[in-house]
Amino acid sequence: MDLLGSILGSMDASKPKPPSEKERLMKKKQKELAAKLEEKHREAKLKFRTKVETQITDFLKQENGQTLKFSAMDNYHRSVVHDVAEVAGLVTFSFGEEDVDRHIQVWKKEFSPCEGELASLKRGEEFDPVKEKLERQEREWREKLEVERSRTLNKVAPKTNYQEKYEHLIGKDSALEAARKTETNAQYGMVSAEQKKDRRTVEDIQAQLRAKKRLKVDNEQGLTRFDLV
């Protein structure tokens, strides 16, 4: 019994002591304070959202209003602005450095910012449409210039020998004469389509075809006579 009693006594000693009345009152006050703070934060969030909704509603009513810029705020409050603006059908972008001057600017969809305006705002600069137009034209001109330069550096030499290609049609002598008269296009290094045209008349072509046909018939008749002998 002494051993059992000592074991039970040690178990009772290891149990936590029940809180005193003072401790219970302090814990109750802490819970009440936490609930009040939570309710206060909820009311502040609701108040902020209502304020943003009012601002955006007033902005939408402005006939000449194109964009609305909000002051710098933290990530949570920016998320509220993004959400309200999305519901209202507006275009939103964030600019600035986090925890420094990060803010939101909204636009009506018909006045959505162009790439040049967004780039200027991201750099923290005022957008100048005239300057942006000149810079865009200069970029386009440089791109065209680069394309032309690449074409000049990558000239393609003709792979076909036109003298040999048309020799069976116009004869070797005519092909040589035509080759001597061919002028190379200095700009592209290729023969122009105008210079490739067959300048023979229909009568010339028909005469050549009849001559070839007679020659073929004569050759066949000669071979036949040789076989008969």
C-alpha cells in the first residue's frame, strides 16, 4: 500500500495546478481584447473597401476622366483596390517600389495605356505622347535598316547555269551569244526576270521545231535503210 500510495502521490503532484481566480480573469480579459481588435480590423477593412468603391464610382461618373491614381499602400490594401477595380471593369497596374512608394493606377478600358506609357510610368517618368511617337518611329526605322543590311550581307548567288540549261533549245552558239550579252544585276547578283525572257518569235520557234522534227525523221529513215542493207 505504501508503494501504491507513493505512485498515486507522484501522479497527483505532476498534474498542473488549477488556475487561480486572478489568472482566470486575466485570460478572460485577453480574449475579450483580442476579439475587440479583430472586430476593429474587420471594420477598418470594410471601411477602406467602401472608401475605394466610392472613389471608383465617382471616377466612373466623370465623363472626361481617363485615369485615377491611388496613394502608396501595402500589399493587402492594393489587393482590395485591384478587386474593386476589376469588378467595375477597369484596367489596373501597380508602379513603384515595394514598401516605399508602391501604388495603383486605374484606367477606363477605352483609355488603356499603351506600352510606351507603361514603360514611362514604370521608370517613374511622366508620359510624353509626342516623345513616345518619335521614339517609336526611330525604332521602326532602325529595324527596317537592320533588315535591309541583313539582306545586303546575305546575297544569294544564282545556282543555275543558264547557258547549259537552254543549250538544247537554242543551240550552243546562241547560248554563248546570249551568255555574253547577259548583264549581272549589281544590286542582288542575280539575272533579272526581264533578261530571262525568250525573245524569239512564234515563227522562229515553229521553224526550229519543224527543223528538229525533219532531222529526227531523216535520222530514223537512215537507220532503217542501214538495217535493210
